[in-house]
Amino acid sequence: MRAFSHLLDRLILTPQRNGKLRLLKDYFTTTPDPERGLALAVITGQLNLPSAKPAMLRDLIQSRMDPVLFALSYDYVGDLAETISLAWPEKASPDLPNSDLHLSDIVETLVKTSRRETPALVEAWLDRSDSSVRYALLKLLTGGLRVGVSARLAKTALAQLGEHDVDEIEEIWHGLEPPYETLFAWVEGTGPRPENDNPAPFRPAMLAHPIQDDDFTKLDAGDFGAEFKWDGIRVQASAGLALDGTLKRALYSRTGEDIARAFPDLMEALDADMTIDGELLVLIEGRVQPFNVLQQRLNRKTVSAKMMRAYPAHIRAYDLLVEKGTDLRAQPFSERRKRLEQAVASLATSRIDISPLVNFDTWDAVAAARQTPADHGAGVDADAVEGLMLKRWDSAYVPGRPKGPWFKWKRDPLSVDAVLMYAQRGHGKRSSFYSDYTFGVWRDEELVPVGKAYFGFTDDELKEIDRFVRNNTINRFGPVREVTHSQEVGLVLEVAFEGLNRSTRHKSGVAMRFPRIARLRWDKPPAEADRLESLEALLPREDRV
Amino acid sequence: MRFDDWLHPTPKGLYCPPGDFYIDPVKPVARALITHGHADHARPGHTSVLASQQTLDIMALRYGEGHAEHTQDIAYGVQQTIGDVSVSFHPAGHVLGSAQIAVNYKGKRIVASGDYKRADDPTCLSFEPVPCDVFITEATFALPVFRHPDDRQEIQKLLTSVAQFPERAHLVGAYALGKAQRVIALLREAGYDETIFIHGAMQKLCDYYQSQGVDLGPLAPATLEKGKKGNFAGAIVVGPPSAFADKWARRFPDPIAAFASGWMQVRQRAKQRGVELPLILSDHCDWDELLATIREIDPEEVWITHGREDALTRWCELNNYTARPLSLVGYEEEAE
Ligand SMILES: [Zn+2]
Ligand SMILES: [Zn+2]
């Protein structure tokens, strides 16, 4: 844990990507299994050990030190975990074990410990650690660890241990579990490539960049296909033949979480060996329902027959990744699209259909389709069109967000996906709820606040956000709470606004006019929220730098 | 009579009426007794100054020989009568030449410790506890969160980073008097024998430390021959923290900003300053050292000067020491 805590201390203060990579690589090289694998799991958000609430930590420290001195300390430092890690008065007892605490000890012990026993356990751990280890430990236990390293960056460091490409890691990542011993062995050349024996595995999703005005001048319309982007949840429906010849099926969220159990209706429809990238929607009498209808089917472990009848789930397919055991991802989009059309047509279901291509020969024609989707193939479902996807005909399907092959062009550009960072109690009727929200977007590996919103949500949504805030508080400043907002854990808010200006008052350099919460994106991991560049692209031209 | 009657704060500094002198005055006065050479304690323009020889030397280096009309040096432990009081100077362990000043009057003693620390320091004499009735302590790091780690462990962090990033220069921000020399001496102790590059503002003081027997090893000015940015790859460069923000710092290849300071204990503070490699090295007492010193000296009263007076006052109350914040002005909290 000592080496891990030193790594975290350095990562927190290292701005450069290359510096971070070096630190991670050196740590992976010098740290044995299973410790390094657990560290990788922590950094990539695969190992969540939230077992301590701030109130419990306060009780612990106040049983050891004067509350006034603690308050003065907390006031100065401003972060609860850090204050406790620094001020924790060690018991000078010779019988305390002096050995280093290991992540594996922590993980194994926590599993066997009841909630009631946790405080004593944490206290004993704090006693045997130095302040750097205490800090790492407390951040781990409160779920507030933020070191500015994305899962992708950690995997990149891992890939660099050998001569591998990070996409090779992404490819097998979802079949693996911490502490990833076979993965380390493979990248270091001491073991075989870990095989994913799941016949219906998750394939890392390909994402698009928002298109910028000047992109159009550089790109040739003839090189691209365009399809509607539907307002639902991006999913991957995967079916493959097991060794015994049966068809195994799965439905994955874009981060690879299997949500098939909540969608038996769709799984039944997916009756062929293929993997489809598409949009999860609810269709009633052939019409795409608004997002809040779809929401009835989300975040459920199981689903009733009644629910399935009332809200029939549907997939609108965008892409075909695998068919009859053949991986198509290296093929050009034009080829995949052709096969997708045939594959979808061959299914004996109406629950899976295809997102129609938009016909165009100039960018102006694409712009017109974006303006009035109803007249360009979306028909009565035009309201459910979120925008257009522009895909190079020659593009392979690659994991992550490569620059160049795919672009998205949103219909309403004045909205962003931002991450909730701070919440404040409201006034009057709302004073018992956290109803004022500060949200941020990514700049490099860091979130920068870009605005505040007080309205736009329903009463039910207010309660949901309030619950999230209370359960995920990592800091308090008077009436304000800071909530967890790491790459993996946090709440993504779709924020709509009237306009955008340059501002020197905000760290981000931009200020929104009339921002409001358009939607809660529980389905989106914070890492996929928008980046500051997408906001800057919306600035009036004279305001851009 | 009350202690207050023969030593008390004034706008010019701590004043002793029966001896008619000030300790570390912040304005020019007729007679000044000076604990150590840091600029907020040792100022130019006094008529006469009494201080350790090394403090006088340092003042002359910084302000020129004519910084006072008259100077007199005093050795550690020697009693000297001034008016109706007698004074003596004792090592404070803060920087080279630093002293606590003991003032004796009518059988009672007040010790003004100036700035001090208890941790070992290869560049100066260690703090000597002096029994007294009133102990005046600084409170720069008087919060329970300030617990300075072992200085050798901190220097090891720097050496580890130099080994890990051999193509980059490591710029170490350190105050020119005391901290810079301590960083260099600790690097030497750890076996680092490469040339260490220093900012021009540190040359005179480093030379002076060497002349006083503090071995700093090979030093060279951090100046650049044209077009040779690569010269500093893998090098350690020590400079005053203020220099790192300006053009001077841009001459180095892809530098890693380190900063040797007790303030580096708090991550947010390091982050705000753009410090990548915080080195928690302080020439002041941390919380535990302050408490241990008060317990060891066990004075009748504790007077608390610059820094976090509220926390230490609280602790004194809880532990039955009569405590009094002095609220002296003119000492910079940031200075080390
Ligand atoms: Zn000083
Ligand atoms: Zn001072």
C-alpha cells in the first residue's frame, strides 16, 4: 500500500500524460501480483470499496482528538480524508504491526467484515499506516479517489509494459477480473493471451467526436455515410454459439455492463449468431417513445411481464461487429453496413430494425436532414432524432474515440453532457433538498466547472439527485456538498442552455446562459461526458481563441 | 510585577523597557536584538544591532556592511547586561546562526525563541531548551495536520524522481537562506555527488555556508550557454520559489517543479502552486514538536507569535498552560 499511496500522491500532482504513464508503468513493473492488479482495478474503477461514510470517519477522529482542533484543521485543509490522514494521532504502541498494509488484505478483510465491525477495522488500519497510506485508504473507503487517470490511460500504461497496443487490452478486458494476473503475465511476455471464453463477449464500443464547423471544409461528403442518431441508450447486443452449440446472448451497456436480465423480450428476438451495435429504444405501435418512457425500463435488475407489455423494448441497429463467428470490425463500414442490412432482415422479429441511411451528396444536404429529419427518412419519429452520425465508408470499427472516422452532429447543439460536481441546498420549499447543482466538463483528465443549474428536473428527479448527493458526498463546505465525480463514478447531467460566452470569471473560460437540467444520464459513465473543447466550439466566433 | 511590564508587543516589535531594546523589530529602532537572518526578522536601518556573528554576517551579505550604524556579536550562552536586564543567546536550530534570546530580569526569565525547529539539520546547531518562566513560541505550523515527515525520506523522493525522469530537469524551489543549503546538504548526505545548479540569488549565501564549514559539494550557477537546453537534463537546480514563475524557469528542459516547504504537506496547496513534486521540508516546528517543546520547557506562561495562534492557544488551554497570543505584526506567514 505504501508504493500505491506514493503513486497516487504523484499522479494527483502530475499534469502531463507522459509523466502519468511513466509513473504507472514503473509502478506496475516494480510491484508484485496481486497488489498491482488490485491497484489497476482501483484506478480503472473496477474495485469499489465504499464502506466508510464521512460521519463514521468524523466519529473516529473525534474519539482521538479535540473537536475544536479537528474543526480548525478541517477548515484549513478543506478535505475530510486528507485532514484525517494528516492529523490522525497514532497510538505509540509497540505491539502494532509495523508491516505494510496490502490492498489484498483490505479487499479480503472487508468482505468478511460486518458493517458494525468496520469502524474498529478502519481504526486499526489507520494506526498502522503513515499519512500517505492513510490518505489512500480513506479515499478508497469513501469512494472519493480522484487521481486524474482514466481507465484508458491506465490500460495504455499496461500495454506499454510489453509491445502491445492499448486496443488489444480493451479487447480482452471485459472477460477479466481483478487482480488480472493472466493479463500482466501476457503483457510481460510470460504467459499466453488470456482467452475470453464467453461466446457472447462485449466488444469495446467505438465513439464519435462532435463535428466542428471547420471540419466540413476539410472533409469530402462523398467519403461519408450518414444515419440518424436516436435518442435512447447505446447498447451492444451480442449472441454467439457456445461449445455445445447453443446460442448464448447478452445485452451490454456501452461500458460493457451486461443488462440482459432486464430485457428478456429483446434477448428472445436476438435469435442469430451476431453482434449488433445499436440504440435501445421503446417502440409503441411502431413509434419511438420519448426518453422518459424508455427510462421506465432502465436501472432494473428484472422486469415484469406487464412492464414488458407496456414498454416494449427495441433495438435500432447501427453497425454489425460479428456475424456467424466472423469478426467484421476490420472491414470498412460500407461492407459492414451491407451485411447489417441483410442480417437484420433475416431476423424473424420486428424488435430489431435498422437506422436508415440519409441520402445526400453535399454537406448542405446533410444539414437539411439534420434540420428537418421528418422529411429525410425519420418520418413521424423525427422528435426522437438526436442528431446525425457521419461515418467514413472506409472506417474500421475500433475501440475508443479515434479522431477522424466518425462524427456526431447533434440537432440541438446547445446542450452538453456534464458531470455533477457540487450540490447546494435550495431555498424555500426546496430547502430540504440539494437542488442547486454545479457541473463540469472534462479538460484533459480533469473536470472544470462550467455552470450552475437550479431547474429543469421533475420532482422525482430532484429526489433521485438528492439521494445521489447524500450517498456520494466526499466533502462539505458549509451548505455545499462535493460529490464523487471520478471518471467512472458520478452523475452525468444533460444540460441545455440558451447561449454561451467567454468568461474570465470561470476557471473554464466559458459561461452559460440559462442552463437547465434536461435529463439525468444514469446510463453514461462520467468519462464520456463532454469535453471543454466541445463547449468552446459553440462559442460565438469572435470569442474563440 | 507582571511579565508584561518588562517585555511586551508594540507596533515596532517586542519591546523590553528595562533594557530599552526590541527583539526582531519590524521598524528601524535604536537598539535591536536579532534572532536570525530571515528578512522578516532581520531588517536594515537600526542604530545598533546585537546578534550572533553568523546572523550579522548574513545581514551584511543581504543589506551591505552599513545596514546598522553599530553592530555587536554575541556568542551562544554568554550573559550580557543591557540596562537593568541581562540577555543570552541560545541555538534555535532554525538556520545558520539562529538564536533564541533569553531575557533575565529580577530573577525571572523570558525566552523569545524567534523561529525554531527540533528536527536534525546538518547546516546548523540544534535547538537547546532553556528553562524559563515565559516561553515565546512561533506558531507557523501550529495545526495538528502539520506533522513533518523524516527529511531523509523527503530527499529520497527527489532522488527517486530524478532516477525516474532522467531526461527532465528537477527545479527545487527553496528559500535562499537556510532551506536551499539544507536541501543541498541532505542531497550530499544521501550520496548525491553530481554538480547541483543554483540560481544566482543563492550564490553568496551558499558560499557563506561553505565558509562556515557546511559542505555543499560541487555547485555551479544555473546559467545557460546558448542553445544548450539539454545541459540540464537530469540535473537538480535549486532556486528561490519566486524565480520559478518567471522566464528564468523556461530555460530548462521539460522541468519538474519541486518545492521544499512545510506548506507542501497539504496537497491542495501544492496543486494550487503548480508543484509536481512536493518536498515536505520545514525549518519550523511541526505540531508534535511544538507540543513536545512546551512540555519539555514547562513554562509558567506560553506566548504565541506569528502563525496559527488559535490552535496552539486551544491546546494550551486544554493542557493547563496559560497561553496568550501576542498578535505581533510584520512577520510573513509564508516565509520560511
Ligand atoms: Zn525564520
Ligand atoms: Zn519567522
